[in-house]
Amino acid sequence: MRIVVLAGGIGGARFLLGVREYARRTGAEVTAVVNVGDDLRLHGLQVCPDLDSVMYTLGGGADPERGWGRVDETWTIRGELAAYGVEPSWFGLGDKDIATHLVRTTMLNAGYPLSIVTEALATRWEPGLRLLPATDDRLETHAVVTDDQGTRAIHFQEWWVRHRAEIPTDRFVFVGADAAKPAPGVLDAIGSADVVLLAPSNPVVSVAPILAVPGIREAVVAAPGRVAGVSPIIGGAPVRGMADRCLAVIGVECSAAGVGGLYGARAEGGLLDTWLVDSTDAGAAVPGVDVRAVALRMVDEAATAAMVAAAVEAA
Ligand code: FO1
């Protein structure tokens, strides 16, 4: 069986632990298509938070408390940059993490595309599945905000980390998406998958930027396999992160039904055949979609693998 997962953020990384465990038991082949909208160029380095969260999490090197960056991290370079008064002071790169960005940036500068660089970085971390960026092209999520400096677009990380998503926001823009192409392998993987899973990632800033790459949404809508999504919202609140604030920006109710409705039924030009919601949201309905209620808390790998099994079997 072939499984493709569209994923981003820490929720996506943790979900992939369960997908990999499910694949180990069943012999399934997994491709993860990962969001790059959070990526940024900082101090001359290309930083890919979602690809790194997935790589470190699956490779056993992620910090379990923060969810991002490396475990047992040190912050010497951050301290030195602060001593020079270098901005942004609100976004910190750890020393170990910087090594990843140095390797990535060196390879990108030498002309390798991000998908090849990601494959090279993954040889160290052995994630146990194929890891693909949604695109090799520049695609950055920006938030259009209004404050005392007027209305302007700021990078997603400034919105998320510096402002903690607490700044009047009109909309999100996926800069570069129009001209971006799916990374090599993405469309083939979706087109030959038995099941496409939408991870319980933030639908607005993790999954939407993947789908904004021309060709990817269309490939999922037309996929010969089945498509199952897993709700990132339980009992009206995000499992982690700030999906509630992101959903408010686009005017979608923060509920399992709200996000299911945002993705929509494949039968009606949307994405979903099946929508998994938590048992506490058992009454949620999405027109045209087979809604199943199961335990959705990713408390450990076994529980997450059980969620994945439920999603795959339902699909
Ligand atoms: N999140 C923070 O809250 N503060 C940081 O200083 C920060 C630095 C950082 C560096 C590298 C990296 O890969 C992720 C980092 N994150 C940080 C997490 C990141 O902002 C977001 O959680 C993700 O982009 C959302 O998925």
C-alpha cells in the first residue's frame, strides 16, 4: 500500500511518527509532502522549520518540550548575535540547528534543489519515509496585518513568533505560490497513492500553502486513491498551536466540522472522502463526507498509529 501525507508543523511531525509505525506493521510505503511556507532566510541561512521538525522528530533528534529544534540544544551563537545587537532577537537558532541550515544553504547555493538537499539531510536522520518539500521554489506565507505602522505584509514567523498571532490580521498570502511547481515526485506520489492523508496540521498555514502550489490541490481532488483528513481541532480548540487564530482570520469556525467544511467533500470538488474527528466531536457533520469519530489525541506513537489505522481503514 502507498500512503501520501500532506503535513506541516509540529502536529504534522508527530502524526508522521504514527504513520511510520503503521507502515512498519503493514509494509506500507509512505511519502510525506511537507509545507515550506514557514521557511525563511535568516543571517544568510535558509531555515525550513517544518521540514526540520519532521526530520528531527522522525530521526529522534527533536526537542520534546518545544517540539521544534534540536534536543540538548545550546545557544552560544544566539547569545553572540544578541551581543552584536543583531535582529531579529525574537527568533532564535540553536547551535546544532544552525549546522543543518549551514549544510542546506551551502547545497542550495551550489545549485541543488531543496528536494535533493532534503534527501541529503535525511540520510543522517533516517526518517523511515520519503520526505518531500511541497515545492523547490520560493513559497513563503505572509500575513497582511494592520497596526500603528499601517497595513503591511509580514513574514509568517514574525506573525507567529513575534506577535503570537495577536495582531489584527486581514488575510494570509502565499508569496510565490502562483509561480511554484510541485517538487519532483509530489504529483506522482499523489497519483499513485492508495490513500492520501491530510495530517492534523494547521489547515490555514500548514496545509493550505501545500495546496496553493498549482497542481497539488488538483492532484488530490482527482487522486485515484481515497483521501482522509484528521481533524486538528478537538472540542472546539486546537490540539496545539494557534489554529484558532488562523481560522478566525479566514472566517472559519474553530471546530472539527468547520475545518472539515473548509476542506470540503471530494464529491463536490473538495478534498475529503473521509474526515476523522475526535470522539468528543462525534456529532460533527460535513456534507458529502464520511465522518468517523475515534480517539484523536496523539498521546504516544501507539495511539497515533491507531489513529492512522482508523483513517486508512475508513478510507
Ligand atoms: N518558535 C518560537 O516560538 N520561537 C523561536 O525562536 C523559534 C525558532 C525556530 C528556529 C528554527 C525552527 O525550525 C523553528 C523555530 N521555531 C521557533 C518554531 C517555528 O516558529 C514554528 O513553530 C513553526 O514554523 C510552525 O510550524
